[in-house]
Amino acid sequence: MTPEQLSETIRAALLAGIDDSDFQLSPFDVPEVKVERPRQREHGDWATNVAMQLAKKAGTNPREFATTLVERLAEIDGIESAEVAGPGFINIRLAAGAAGELARTIVRANGAYGRGDSLKDQVVNVEFVSANPTGPIHLGGTRWAAVGDSLARLMEFHDARVIREYYFNDHGSQIDNFAKSLYAVVAGEDAPENGYGGQYIQDIANEVMVEAMEAGDRDPLERPRDEAIEFFRERGVRLMFNEIKDSLKDFGVEFDVYFHEESLHSSGKVERALDELKASGALYESEGAWWLKSTDHGDEKDRVVIKSDGNAAYIAGDIAYIRDKHERGADLCVYLLGADHHGYIARLKAAAAALGYDPASVEVIIGQMVNLVKDGQPVRMSKRAGTVVTMEDLVDAVGVDAARYALSRSSTDQSIDIDLDLLASATNANPVFYVQYAHARSAGVARNAAEYGIAREDGFDAALLTHESEAALLGALGDFPRVIAQAVEFREQHRVARYLEELASAFNQWYDRTRVTPLGDEEVTDLHRTRLWLNDATGMVLRTGLHLLGVSAPERM
RNA sequence: GCCCCCGUAGCUCAGCUGGAUAGAGCGUCGGACUUCUAAUCCGUUGGUCGCAGGUUCGAAUCCUGCCGGGGGCGCCA
């Protein structure tokens, strides 16, 4: 019996009780029954507090209510015992057969166990990373790559159609400064004000020069200054962008759409969106600029959309972009942004509202900062000082799996400290190996079982899974769908990682106390076969969970 | 001044849509491999859940106010 089935069973018992006038309640009072795994294993397999929720409404006290309900539950097939505890909890123990059946259910589902449909038919646009092509992706962007991709995977697991999108800011002054910086380093000039420094500028500039020479282009340095800068802009951005794409690919993140901000302007989409907003009165003119009345939609002040010099402000692109995303079919637009952008939430929602979309169709997930730490001391990342750590640096130091896991296992509300030396040397400090090891172990057990000629299909008797560690492992497996559902609902990928650590622990304990393959001359029995089902079910859930985090599930370690 | 995030064991963090005796990893100390992988398991050590009020049968969890740390409040992008 899965927890969902148990929950339904309890609900049915409540409704039957109401029917028989055991409970003075309306059927409409009966909520979805929450069943939870009790912290204390002795309390049973599952527990519910439904009696405490309903007692008041039914005009009785929780314990009395629970006692009546327990009498009904105890009669049900598959429930071994139900008892009232504490202030009115009901602790339920499943019959071994009913609990153990889950192992077969999971294996038969063949990777689909834990799937849900809460986002069925929803088109979800998830925009993340979106780092400017003025330099490599640093640690912060790396975090969003890990988190964003994992959230996308989770939403897909709940039947959403997800579009992974990268907004490429190739328009505006930062790019101009980037181009000037490239030019300056080749021309032997000082870096421009607000320009970029660092080795990668040198590298990209050199690459542009080499490309130009090989292609037989005219030496950029012999061209007029503006033309040369334009030359570096076009080539430099392309090279930088390819480098970013390569890093992301190595990181296991592939975007469906790389969207160019420039295209919003050159295609006239910005102009069209703004004209429309002017017509609808969402924009007004003041002090020579055009403003969005974002205060109508909860922003603390109105925002300039067209500057008094006639140029579009950054938000103009965002407005056209929100509309473009919706026109491409998105029901929900999710943005992952760093904590330094939290002031942007109201603006984006206001923009959506002004365009006539439901502000709830724009959802901004704010993630806290990633800090670099060395020898226990925070290190300020500075491009000038050359202390910037990039996605590539992180992967080189600890590998993709450890990097993605470390960045995914914390709540995005929590800032993260990354110590490269620590992650690289004391790899045990990173629980990814613990989870992966458990998976490799289950794969090893399966290999050995095959050698012993143990075949799952030859026998399965759920009632044989009676060991204490088996009840615990089955309980953990039963939790998986709920954990996934919550991770999806709250957009919290870290719940998956934490769950996997618990599951791996339950599996290791089980492994330590029981055996799948026979000892010595023992004959292969249904106990061995049934345990193989359980082993394989666990391996499958570990693999599914790791996959949702974008982490590999090795067969051997 | 206003807004967002955080404050839980020595350290790093779960738990927060109210529930039972607040958990895990690392660290300390001590155990377990002639039998499916010891990257494991078992035991031990460890807490005014920042502080003060409030709501509730019940608060780490919800509300208010303070304290401390981080980030943000552009006709920059």
C-alpha cells in the first residue's frame, strides 16, 4: 500500500463513519488526509493527525475521535494495527504484505514511480543563467544553471512542457564596454572606464586577431577606431558566447532557446509593445521620458522605459520579452535571479499586468549569493584581482556531479560558501558520493544476484519483507512521490537531494543487516528473490532522483 | 529610512503550508570486514531553535517588535 492509497483508505473510513453517524460532520468537512512517516520508528509505519484536525468540528475531543476512527481502520485489509497516541495521533502499521508490495510496484513502474501530473498541459518557460556575454559564467551563474535545470527536470517529471531559456544580453552599454576592452588590450591602450580586465579578455582578443589573420581580413588595428571596435564586438561576443555554451554543455545543461535581446529591438518587437502600452495608457510621458505606471501593479515607483535621450531602457526589452514568451505559448514564465535583483520582481509582474497578462504568470525565484571561501576566510571575487571562479574552474576542481550536487542541495534562500580546496580534497564532505555509492552498491547487488541465478520473476512474496530495516526502507521509498510533488510545488530542488541522502542511508542500513544473495550452500528462496525486488526498486528510485538533479548514477565506484 | 534572504549542535546545513522526545553530515572519542563494494555500518559526544512578546489545546514553524549578518533600493544593464 502506498501512502496515497492509505490516505484514501482513511478518508473512505471517515466518510463511512459520517454515514453511520459516528462522526457529527458533513462529508465536505473531510480534508485530504495527510499521512506522514513518524520520526520515531516505534510509532509505526505511518501516522496521521486528522483526528486532531476534525475533533473540534465534530464536537468531541481528539482522542475520542481518534479512538472511534481507529476501530474502523483496524478492520481494513492491509492495515495490521492502528492506535491512538499522544494528543490524538493515529499510528498505523501496515501488514507486511501490504507494505512490501511497494517494491514490486516501483520496479514495474520502470522509472515512472514518483511521476505526477500537477503541471499537466502547462507550458513553462524557465529562464536562468542569462549571464552577459562579457565574460565567463562565474559561481553565481553556475548555481542557477544547476538549480534551474533541476527545477526544469522536476517540472517535466510532473508533466509540464518546459522551455529552458537563456536571455542573451547582447544589446547595450555593457557590450560596448566589452568591445572597447578587447580593442584596448590589442591596441595597447589602458582598459576603458567600466571596462573588463583579466586574462580572458586578452585570450578572446588574441583569438579575434588570429581568426582575422587566418581569414585574410584587414588588420583591425589599421581600421578606423569605431570600425575596429565594432569588429571586436561582433567577433568577441560570438566567441564569448560559444565559450559559455560549451561550459554549460559540459555542465550538462542544454537550453532550448538562446534568446538574443538584440533581436527584440531589431525586429521591432520592443517598439510595437511600447506603442501598444502607450495606446492603452500604461505608459505616460514626463520630464522628456516615458514611464511605466508600475505603481498600479504594486511596484514602489514608476519606471522609465524610454529614456529622455530617446533610447530604450533595459526594462523595455523585458516588456517585449514577456510578451514574446507568452506569444510563444508559455502559461508560466519562471525567472531565476540573484538576490541583487529582488527589486526586479514587482517590475516584471507590473510589466506582465500592463500587457494584460495575469501577474501570476510571471514567477521570480530569487536565489541568494554564492561566496568564495579559502582557508575559512571569505574571498571577494574580483575580476581585477583575478579571484573570479568560473563554472569551468569549479568543474575542473571537483567534477560536474559534485559541483551540481553541492549547488543543488541547499535551499535557494540560503547563501552558499564554496571552498574549492575543501570540495576537492575532502570529497567525503560532499554527500553526492554517499548517494552515488548507494546506487553503485545496488547495481553491484543486482550483478551478484544474477550470478547466483536469482531471478525476480521467479518469485515475489511481499510478506517476507519483515526485517525492521525493510520496513524503514519501504517507508522511505513510499515517501518519494510526496517529496517530488513538494519539490515541484514549492520549486525546491534541494528537497530531492535531502531525500536521496535519507534513502541512501536507509538502503545502506538494510544492506548492512540483510542479504540478497545466499550464504554458502543456501538455496535460493523467495526471500532472496523478494529482496532483489526491493534492492532493484531502491536503485531505481536513487537513479531517478539523481537524474532529476542532473547527477550521474554510476554502476560502479 | 524602505524592501528581500538568513540566524537551529563546535562547523556546514535540513526541518518552517502549526503537531509526539528538534534531525543529518562533518568534527570528537570508541567499536564492526575469511560471506553481496568499509566511499559502509554501530555506538559516543553535542541544543536558552538570535532575543522579547502575542495567537493556539500545541510554536523552530504563524503574527508584532527588537538585535546581528548578507543583498538591494538608477533616465545602469
